[in-house]
Amino acid sequence: MARFTLPRDLYHGKGALEALKTFEGKRAVICVGGGSMKKFGFLDRAIAYLKEAGMEVSLIEGIEPDPSVETVMRGAAEMQKFQPDWIIAMGGGSPIDAAKAMWIKYEYPDVTFEDMCKVFGLPKLRTKAHFCAISSTSGTATEVTAFSIITDYQKGIKYPIADFEITPDVAIVDPDLAETMPKKLVAHTGMDAMTHSIEAYVSTAHCDYTDPLALHAIKMIQQDLVDSYNGDMQKRDSMHNAQCLAGMAFSNALLGIVHSMAHKTGAAFADYGAHIIHGAANAMYLPKVIAFNAKNPEAAARYAEIADFMQLGGKSVEEKVRLLIDCLRGMNDALNIPHCIAHYGADSYPTESGFVPEKVFLERLPEIAKNALLDACTGSNPRQPSQEEMEKLLKCCYYDTEVDF
Ligand SMILES: NC(=O)c1ccc[n+]([C@@H]2O[C@H](COP(=O)([O-])OP(=O)(O)OC[C@H]3O[C@@H](n4cnc5c(N)ncnc54)[C@H](O)[C@@H]3O)[C@@H](O)[C@H]2O)c1
Ligand SMILES: [Zn+2]
């Protein structure tokens, strides 16, 4: 038996934020990030709508990008005091993911972070609060997914929490919120969404319910992302839907090792002054992983189907896979994303000499590869790499060399 779970309600289209007016409850806590929602007036609007619905409103502000375990625990303690019956998470993937984990701790104060990370092992939520997610970036689709990514900075590792219990009750997909994104965020989150849809389509857990969502998302992202990056606001709006469709697909079909590698490299070099931003990591690793997975004939056939759906041409399966890889690399160029870690600057732009020194990368490689293999996303990848293969693959992602194994 397989399960397909999505939020009960999804409000979409310009102005959909107004749906908050219709919510029923006594106390709502709004969780936001560093200030973009406040700056652009969306936070004030959300507060006003909830008050109009007769609710008392409290705020948890300042949730940092790539939120930490400590932030989760702090927020849960605030929820414990305020006792909300609605948790409204608003912003990018970071504040929404942090709010999901706070929700678990709020409902079950004795649960530890380790407990939360047991895949599909959460107790029943919604005994205290319901959850609404309002996304302001067009990538993670956490407003519809069963995942939350929290970083343990002591270990330098991102841990996915995965359980349909944390699939939000309500998602609000209002493109107005995405229109204020700076270009770099458009590029990174957009390629994150492309990776979600491609990994979902070739995942071992894909099914008839997830395939059409993944394919349609891929086509929309192919058509809209670069124009959105270059300032076309209609395409920006369309990307907000595309990333959400991708999320519906991968929340149910799961992901693959592009994400395993991104999770385990993202914060691994934080002591060198920067992160490898999630979407940029995916954008760099995706073409390499496609080449690796395509050694499995079934996966190769699925990539060829994607290439056909994108109308990339090509006669043989091999040629179609090659054209898909070329197309994705071309998108990276158009979006100013480097092709490999060696050329990944501290500002995320391509540079001659990236912020991760070769020597440090090679020293940490065995540990990163081991952690990537253990990541929750590895199990549904169409080809299972060995430790040696994962190390080789990560090296290709460092140096931008051909994957021939
Ligand atoms: N839960 C999931 O299913 C899932 C999937 C993929 C990634 N993730 C995680 O999500 C996180 C990344 O989320 P993200 O890419 O959405 O970015 P983010 O939430 O980390 O935000 C990045 C920056 O953009 C700003 N910002 C957000 N929206 C804005 C807007 N509309 N206008 C202007 N500025 C805005 C934020 O203030 C922040 O400084 C990572 O931790 C990643 O691992 C989660
Ligand atoms: Zn992702």
C-alpha cells in the first residue's frame, strides 16, 4: 500500500493571503524569518487578517536561514507559553521548516531532536494546533511537503525530518509574496524546484499520482525560470505554482542523492565562512547525479522521458540523457550558478577559486560521503552508490569532471 498526502486546503493566486480571514481559532502564532515579510508589508497584512478572524496573535521572529536545533527549541518554548491553536509559518523554507519542528516539540515537549529525525516515526500531531504554511520563495515547496530540514551546527549536518504528520493543514501559495525575491534567490530556489521534480520522477517511490505533477513542474520550470530570473513577473508568478507542484510530487515520491549530497555538504564548510546554498548545491550536483544514475537502464529511460517531455530532441536514450544534462547546465549558466564546488564563491557566484579549499574538501570527503549515504533521501535514489562511488561522485562535483562510472 502506498500513501499520497497533501494539505487539506490550498489557496492560490494573487491575493490568496486573504484566506487567513476565514480561519477559526483563538490564538495564532506567526513564525517569520529575518525581516523580508515585515519589510514588504505581508506580516502586517497577515496579522490584520487573523485579528479580523477574531484571533489573538503572537509572533516568533528572526528565524535564521538554515534554522538550527536551538532555534527550534526556543520557538517551541514560546509556543508552550502562548498555547496557539494555529501555527502560521510565513516566508522561505527556513522559517516554515523551523515552525514545523517547533510544532512537534510544542505538541510533545518530551520529544528530542533525535526522536524527530526517525523517518516516518512521529506521534500524532494536531492535538493542540493546526498548521498553515505561506511560502515566499519559489523552491522548497515546504508549504505542501512532509519534510522539515533542520541543521545541527555542532555536527555541521542538515537533518531531514520526514513524516506526513508535518504536512501542513493549509497551504497559501500567493505569488505576490514571491515577487519581492532578489534575483539570486529566484535562481537558487528555482533550481531546487527543478531538482525536486526530476528526482521525484526517477525516484523508486514514484507512482501514477506523482508522475504528472513532476513532469508538469519540469516543463513549467524549463519555460519560466530563466525569464523569472530576468525580471518577468508573470513568469515569476507561474514559478510559484510550478515549485508547489514539484513539492506535491516529491513529498509523496521522495527524492534522491542530489539532495543527500546537498544536505551533507551545505554546512560542512561553514567554518570557512559560507554555506553552499541548498538550491545552488542541487543545481551543481544534479547533472552529475543524472550521469551516474543513468548507468541504470530503468533510470536512463525515465530521464529520456523527461527529455522528450521537454522536447529536447535526441534519438537514443543516451543522447536524450546527454541533452537533458546539457539543458540543465545551460540553465545554470543563464542563472549565474557555478558548475562545481571548486568554482563556488563565498557569495555563491562562479569564481576562479571557490571558498572551499581543495585540501579541506579532500580531508572531509570520506565523512561527507558516509553521511550522504546515510541521508534519508538516499533510499529512494534509483541507483545505490557504494562509499567509494559516492566519494568519486562528490569529487566530480568538486572538480566538474565527467562521471564515467
Ligand atoms: N521542507 C522541505 O521540503 C525542504 C525542501 C527543500 C529545501 N528545504 C530547506 O529550506 C531552506 C531554504 O529555504 P529557501 O530557499 O526558501 O530560503 P530561506 O527561507 O532560507 O530564505 C533565504 C533568504 O531569503 C529571504 N527571503 C525569503 N523570501 C523572500 C522574499 N519574498 N523577498 C525577499 N527576500 C526573501 C529570507 O529573509 C532569507 O534571508 C534550507 O534549509 C533547505 O534545506 C526544505
Ligand atoms: Zn530541495
